Amino acid sequence: MSITMNLSIKDKWISFHKEHPRVRIRDAAKQLDTTEAGILASFAGSSVIRLNTEFTELWKRLPQLGYVMVLTRNESCVHERKGIFEEVSVNSKHVGVVVGKDIDLRMLFHCWAFAFAVFENEEAGFKKSIQVFDHQGTAIIKIFLQPNSDETAFDHLVRDFQEGLQTSALDILPAPAPPVYADANADIPSFVKAWGELKDTHDFFPLLRKYNISRHYALQVAGEFARKVSNDSVKLLLEHAANTQMEIMVFVSNHGNIQIHTGPVNKIVEIPGWINVMDPAFNLHLKLDHIADTWVVKKPTTDGTVHSLEIFNAAGELIVQFFGKRKPGSPELPEWTTFMNALQ
């Protein structure tokens, strides 16, 4: 269906933001019966410039921006990482990869539908950024400029990728039907045997697809390869990592992007309902009451067993994953293995 976002949406957002400046635009959009993309589109041609959908070409230009902050989130967790785009590989129109010590992404372009360049607007609460949304108007990824970003490169990028017609109309599509899994009828003994024969952690997702088993159900039937632990484990992990400077990997994803932090965490802040990492280059915000269950998961590899901490919501959807810092070809950190084995 086509939804035209006229000035009334723009005015509603400005009024709402003035009264509730601390409410995130994602949450406000639901209260205003619109979408986050719809709010931005209502400013098209002024504080917001609609960009074309040549996403692969757009992403190849992002290293020109220099130091930025990249934000990826789902309903329960927000991952913010500052740094520079280094190696950007977008040779496929469907999949893109960004690899570097700061910015580390795995992108699924088929979910991407709308892109906007956003300019500073104090009244609307906008910060200079590039923001990408799916077909339902939900944010996939946002790139925020920092004080030392290259403003000239941003202006050139906007000029080169802006749409000719700056319309507020968005073609919003219904959400796709959720996947249907064969959990109840799957050949579990064969699946678990194949799990035990894994050679690489990246082979796990193809294994789930081969047997058409949901990730959450797979952990329930995995036997020795997965065990449920306390939902306090994430707080214990972050505090332990901060106290010992054990370097970790933090994966947060939605259906269009995976964002990864690798390195230490330092400042852990718990406030009612949330556990947070508040470091200069990395912030994590995890909503504690969305955690339904937590699992320690083991995957065999040619480098030895790799352990992860995987956190799920009540719908059985993955919220966030944690690993010890490692690279292919290297075993995981012994201190990570010890900590994972000690969780109850």
C-alpha cells in the first residue's frame, strides 16, 4: 500500500519530540501510528534528503566519511560502534561485508528499501547521518557523523546519491510471513550428529537451514552442545570482562544487518530494566526484561571448541550473542572457555 506522509506527520513529530525529547523516534513512530521512515520522509527536501537504492555503490563510499558511529539494533538491544570503515566488500547485490578493527558488519541488501541523508535539525532532534530502512519502514542501520568526520565527503555523497524527486510518499509493504520450521518433524539424531562434525562456526547457520530447524529449538535438542544458564549471565559476563580486560565479541543483528564489536569493555552501567556498556567507542544497551532464556552453546571447529553465550526473547528470537575474541585459525581464549564452563 502507498502511504503519503504529509506535513501533518512532520508537525506531529515536532510537537511530540518537544513534549517527549527523551523518547526514541522508533518508539514515537508507533505512538504516532506511522513508521520511523515515514517521519523522516515527511522532512524530504529540507532536513532530510532521500537517497536512491544503489546500496552497494553507496556503501563503497562510506570509508570517505572517516570516523563515524554505526548503530544497529533490534527490539531488545542497541549496538553502537565508533570507528572508520576499512575493507568494504559488496561484490554481490545481495550480501555485503565490512571488515576492520572498528566497524565489522554483515549486510543483507534484499531487506533494504529506503535510504535517507539526515541533516542537523534541533527542533526535530535530527543528527547528521545516513539511515537505511526496510520495506516496513523499520531501521536497519544508521551511520552518524562525529565531530571529526569528513563533512565535505558527506555532502558529495548526498549530491551523488540523492533522488531526483524528494517526495514524502513511501511504498510501505506488509511484514513478510514468519518462517515455518520443521522443528517437530526434524531428524534430530542426524542433526545433532552433523552438529558434532562441524568444522567452522560459520557452518552452523547452513546446518540449521539444511534441517529447517529454528535456532532456539536447535539449542533445546542439542544435548551436550547447549545448556541453559541463568539470565543473569550477561551481567556476570560484562562485569567479568570489564574487571579482567578479557576481550570479547558482541554480535547484535536484525534481519538486514549484523554488527560486531571485538575488543574490551570497561564501563558497565546497570539502570532499571537495562544493562549497558558505556565506553568511548562502543555502547551496548540491552533490555533485561526482554530476556526469556540464555544458553551456553558449543560448536566444534578445526581450531577447537568455540563457546558462545546466546540470549533469546520470549518469541525464541536471538537478541545478542557473545564470543571470546578470536579469529579463524586460532583457538578461543582459555579464560573465555573457563568462564563459559563456570556459568550456571
